Amino acid sequence: MEVRFATPADRFYIVRGLQNKHMDFNTPAHAKEDIINGRLLVAVMNGKIVGSLAVVETTHGYYGLKRGCIYNKQNKGKGIMSALFDYAISLNLGDYGCTPWADNEPMMRLLAKRGFQYEKTVCEKYLVFIKKSVDR
């Protein structure tokens, strides 16, 4: 599996992958903006884009790992999201944060394995997990 930053040439495949998901938190418009701003990572398996994750600077003092998505249910459990998170963390941008839904146990396990710590709950629905930079 290869993880890299998305390019404008990837847009069609990313949008097609997102259209099938019908998510309000991760739309083709979000993907387009993330690609333009150079902050969308994609996972590629067998020459096909199978997932994405945005790395977004926030006003909270950390880089948000946001809008993670595996485009096809058949690819769940193959380490795609783990690879995307590992690549994002390897960029060593500073502190990282992620806000999974309170019922997203697989994401919470992924975060715990990577040293993220629970910080707080926001709006009863989102949990905030932070991974502090080892350089700080």
C-alpha cells in the first residue's frame, strides 16, 4: 500500500469514492478544498485510491486528522486507515488531534495504539483525542 498526498488528477476518483458514502462531514467539496490546499492524504492499493484522510491545521494548537474514509466496505480491516494515520504522524508537524464519534470504537482503538489520549467530549457526540509531539 502506498500513502501520498492527493493531486488534482486524483480528484475524480476521490469524489467518486465519497459520493457512494453520503456523508455530511466528508463531501466532494471538502475533498476538493483539501486537495487544493495540499492537505489530503490518499491510500493506494493495486493502483486504486481506496481511502483518504485530511491533515488540517486547526486553531486549537494541533493538526486535525479529519474526514478519514475508506471508500469501499470490502476494504475495511486491511490497515488502510492505520496506514493513513501513520503517514500523517510521520510528517512530524507537531501535536495532532482527532474527534471521532462517541460510538466509533474502531477509531478509538486506532488512536490508542498510536499514543493519542482522550481529552474531552464535545457536544455529547464527539470525543477529542490528542497526541502530543515528542519534540515539545
